[in-house]
Amino acid sequence: MSELNISNPADGDLVHTHNLVKVYEAKGRLAVTAVDGIEMRVASGEFTAIAGPSGSGKTTLLNLIGGLDQPTSGWVTVAGQDLSALNRNNLAAFRLHHLGFIFQAFNLIPVLTAEENAEFTLLLQGIPGKERRNRVVKELESLGIGSDLIKRRPHELSGGQQQRVAIARALVSRPKLVLADEPTANLDSRTGANLLTKMRDMNAHTGITFLFSTHDPMVIERARRLITLRDGKIVGDNVQE
Amino acid sequence: MSILLIIAWRNIWRNRRRSWVLVSALAVGTFCFVGGLAYVDGFFHQIIRGAIQLQGGHIQIASRGYDNNPTIASYFDYTKEARNSLDAMDGISHAVRVQAPGMISSAAQSSGTLIVGVEPTLEKQMSDVPQSIIDGIYLPDIATSNLIVLGQALAERLDVLVGERIVLMVNDVNNEISATAYRVAGIFRTSSRAYDIAHVFIDASQARDLVGYPNGTASLVSVQLASQRDLDASAEALRTQLPSPDLEVRTWKERSPVLVLMSDMMGMANIILVIVLFTAIGFTLINSFTMVIFERIREIGIMAAGGVRPPQIRTMLYMEGVFILMLGTAIGSALATGLIAWWSSVGLDLSRFAEGLASFGAASVVYPYVDWVHLLGGYLMIFLLVGLALLYPSIKASRFKIVDAMTHV
């Protein structure tokens, strides 16, 4: 990671977007502006939800912050790194070492067991075997995935169990920022509430920053800060108690 | 990297039928290549071995120009010093030959032939003929009477049996007709019927008497090497040892450039066979792996989002291809090995084409032979072609836009 210019910004912002625009253009169709000039700062350690109706640009904004998509104009810095300055390889390395992702559809790798899925990031980071194994088992256990489940493949787990494994995969490497796109959408409310509590605990204990895109009231209630989007623009930004 | 290897291996078995189709295609291709190579190499190996064993040896020492014009007047004094200097060289065996074209006649028939005078003791270490006796005996080490060994095909043509008499007649070195009667000591049969008809063997001292050569002379000295690899070095050493301007040291490659050319061309034909076979198989691989990446586009997107770099995605797909390739080539090679083992014991009988094959100096029964250089060259070509076939799908996979890949349905 020596080639990446990672620093702690002087202003303490972990994420900073400036005049961020994303326009989707398709042949023969009208261009759609999914994100329209968003100016946003997220400080380290926040537990923030980005809410808004469908098509308001939540997922697109999260993808731009995670370096999964390129903005049409404007820029994003994460931990002081301008993501547009990175090529595909360096961007992948940046995501590997600094970001964690949780998706609505769990997105586990089907040929790997729960344990292997959870340790995937650590394996790519080259963490030695014993340390890796200890961290993964501890993480999975803290999320309620015991030894009876860790050798199972994703299709042998329930939705809630799969999402726990996905959360373990995102958190086990202790990234600076976790981007969670509708993490509770495919879960029943009890499982969703349980996992949100775990994530909030993790945020409190480790200082990992969580940024959710959601329209789930349960997530919105638990977020300390709520950013509301409409038509690709921020229409509300409130700190909640 | 190890986790990507694990994923690559497990991915193969997600669609077993497709993987086995690919493995089978590669196995059949490898089987055809190795089997074809064993046949072609075996064919030419036998021709070359025949040219070496039955004719002048790996290296031939003769009067200058003898190869192009082997007249009875072309002989040389094979001195004791020359023989001793050859004896002193490691890794070679050598024997004198006195050769003359002549006529062989029995009571029933006559036939043109090449009369070859040999040193029986040395010849037994150098030629296949002494081991190819099927009736009677080879020439004795010390000649006590006029004995001759001839091929089965010639014996049938002349209608003679072991113990019966024939007459050899030549135009001797003084251009006089010289004839001597011989008793048939033995009848041989080599893998080449053409050779069996065209050659008869008598003792070298009796051959000298027949053609009028002085004692200690020879038409040529045949040199056999322990290893074919030493061919050029040994020829050079012999040229140094025998610096006479009247003598010429020639390797079998120099004597038979057509054979060398044909052998090289067949080596090229093997490569062309591999290219044709595996280009066709390569298109199957391109098609299958393109399907694979579109089936797994979402997973590839997830992995890329998680920090897997594009070169790692390419490597993972390549590893899938390599696993399939290794399985296919292993199965194909194992089957081809079985074929070659069976074929080695029974040979491939091409006797219906014997006449045509004889014109090449080839035997009518071909035994497989694998030249390791050709084999390795072929395998390298297979790996190269499969590598090229995987290039497009793997590059395609590594260039997906992550967001598009993850939302692909």
C-alpha cells in the first residue's frame, strides 16, 4: 500500500465528497442524474444512514464513496485519498485495506464455506494463518455463527446467517469505513434489529465508521446521523439522539 | 493467492458436465497428438535406425567421393595405425566393410545384389543382421570355408536353403570377371524386405579375394556410436584422427540429407497437427469460459468490490483453465501411453504398403517411438494455445465495471 497516499485529513473527515455528480447515459434514452452535486463530509467513527425513496441516489452515492463506480464529475476522498487518482489495481488495494462492504443480497462466494467467506479479506491481505483463524472465529462467534455453521456453504445457511457471515467478512479486517447497502432489506425485523445492534456495538467499541443506505425505519432510528436524499440531492442532514 | 486457487478448483465442479466436456476435448486432442507423434516418430526412427544399423553406421569412413560414386575402384588402405587410433576412442565401435555390386546365382535363378564383406566378430556388435538369422548360423569368426549369409526374400527368389551352394560374380578391380562359389550358412530376415533382397554377407577377407583388393584394404569403415548425441563431436574427432586427404568422414545426416529433411518436416507436421487440433479445442474453451464468466459475473463483481485486483481475477480464471487442461492432458497422455505400450508389443502392420514403404527404406511393421523434444514441444504448444484461448475471457472478466457486474441478473 505504499503507493497510496493515505493520510488522516486535518479536518477529521473520513469521507469528503465535493460537487459529486453521477449521470447515467444509455443509448436512445434520456440521461438520468442519479447523484446531483452532493457535498458531504463524514467524520471518523460516525454511524450514519443515508435515506430516501427508491431512485433517490442512495446506492449510487455509496458506490461512488466505495470506489465501485466513477463519478461523472466532482470528487470523493476517503481517509484523505482522492479515489479518482487511483487506477483499478490501486483502487482494489484501497478497498481491500480500508473499506468493508455489506450488501442487501449478502453476496457471499458460493463455493466457499462460511469461515472461508469471512476470512476472504484477511487471506487477500496476507494475514498469517493462526492470527487469521483466531480473528475469523472470534468475529463469527460474536455474530452468532458457531462452530456448527462455519463449515457450511452459503446455500446451507439461512438469510440471517448469511448476512452475519457477510458482516463478519466486512468487519474482520477492521476497515476504516463500512458501507452497508440496505443490509436489513432481506431479513426479518428481529434478525435485522439484532444485527444492527451488533454493528452499533462494533461502532462504539472499535470506532469503525458505518455508512448505510436504507429506507428501513429500524436503521434510520438507530443511526446517529441521518442524511436524506431526494432526486440525487441532499435534502436533509440531521444528527439524531 | 491460495484462496483464489481454491475458488478456481471448486468452480470447475460447479458445472460438472461442462467441465468434463472440456476435459474430454483436451484428452482426445492430447491422445491424438501423442499417438500421432509416436507413430510418425516411430516411422522415421525406424528409417533412420535402419539407415544407421544396416548401412554405413552413424559415421562412415571411406575414400573421398565414395558415397556419391561407390565404384569397386574406391577403396583405401586401412592401416593398423588407423585401426588402433579408432580403438583408442571412447564410445565408438567400428568394423571394416568391403563392398561390391555383383550377381548372385543359384541353380534356379540369378539376382543383382550388393556383396558386403564383413568382420563377423565386430559385425555382431554393430549390426542387426547377425541377430536376425532365422535359419542356419551367421558367419563364423574365423573363415575356414566359403560361406555366405543372405536374406530370406532373396533366398526365396533364388530358391536356395541353408547348406546349398550359390555363386557370386563381380567385375573385379582389374575389370575382369571374378566368380566364387559359396555355401549358404544362414538366412536372415530384417524389418525391411527391400534390404533383405539387396544385401548378402561374406567374410571380408574372402570379399577382398573376390574383388581383387590387397590385404588390409576396405571400401569403408562403419562406426557406431554409443549415443547419437555424440554424432557431430565424434565425427570431428575422427576427422582429426584421420587427417588423410584421401579419406572422408561422413555422418549419416551428411550421407542422407533427404532423411534429415523428411524428419524435420515431420517434426513440423507434428506442430501443425497440434495447432490444428488445439485451435479447434481452443474455440470450445473460449466459448465455454465466456459462458462461465457471464454466469459468474455477479461473483466476479463481489470479489472485485472486496479488493481482488484485475490481475488476480485473470489469474483465477487462468487457474481454472490450467486445472482443466492438466486433467485433460493427463487423461489423454495416460490413454496414449496405454496405446503406445500395446502398440510397442504388436507393432502397426503396414505390409500392404510394403513396396511403397521400402522405397523410403522403411520397415513394413512400424513400432512407436516418442522423441522427447517433439513431445515437450507439442505440450508447450498445447499450453500456449490454451493460454491464448483463455486470454479473451479472462481479460473480459477483469474489465467488468464492478457496479454493472454486481447488479447483473
